[in-house]
Amino acid sequence: MELYDKARELGVELEAAVFPPSLAWLVGQNYREIMNFLSKVHVMLCHKCDGAACLNHEILSLYNIVRS
């Protein structure tokens, strides 16, 4: 908390890249806890691959939900 407070005092925002929810818990990332220390988070998604952290997979899943 000290680092976060000092950063805010200096007008600096702390940001981090995190795993998507489907993987975050596997690597010990707790969004509620992380947000106590950061101003902003960015979800890491790979452009092309076959898995939960892949943008093309997420878009296809969204398409399938909307289409049905």
C-alpha cells in the first residue's frame, strides 16, 4: 500500500497486465486484491492461439452467444 500511496502523491498511476478471469485464479491473481494497489489493469489476450487467453477464442465465443 505504501507504493500505491506514494505513486498517487506524485501523480503517477500504477497499471498492470493481468490474466483473464479463466486463468487468473490459477496463478494467484485476485482482481479485488489487485485493484487495491493499481489504478488500472489490462487483461492479457494473445492474438491467435487456442485457449482461454486468446482474443480469437474470445471473439468466437461472443459470436456464438450472439448468434444463438
